[in-house]
Amino acid sequence: PGPGPGPGEGSIFTVLLPLEQGTPAADGPGTAQPQPATRGCVLVALTGYGQAADRERALQAGFDRHLVKPVDICELAHYLASLG
């Protein structure tokens, strides 16, 4: 069997993967590159870097959303609700 439907394509749930940016062991932008393991997942950059250039870099790297720590729980809840 092939991969299941992606977000918005009749999937039962969406996988949310928060990925830390700027760590030597797991570089977020490298992880966000298209890979079979993350197909259909929502990738969220979770970082302490909050400048406009940081946000743009994360989105260009393939993240669906860029959140700055500490995460505003209302912003996160609104984003999750928008995923349907």
C-alpha cells in the first residue's frame, strides 16, 4: 500500500512535527526538505529565532509554520484548528 492521504485530502488526522531550528544534532531546515517520511505531515519550526529573516528561512526550507518559543498556546490552537 502507498502512503495515505495528505492534510486536507480526507485524512483522519494530521501529524504535527515540531522541529527545533539551530541545533547541531537535528538541523530543522535540513529536516524540512521533502522526504518520504514527512510526506503529508505538517512541519512546524519551533525556535528561539524570531526575526523576519528567520521566519522566511524556515518557510523557504519547507516548513508550513514558524513558531517562536515560548509558543503562544492560543496561536498554536488557532493554527491547529485551521488545519481542519
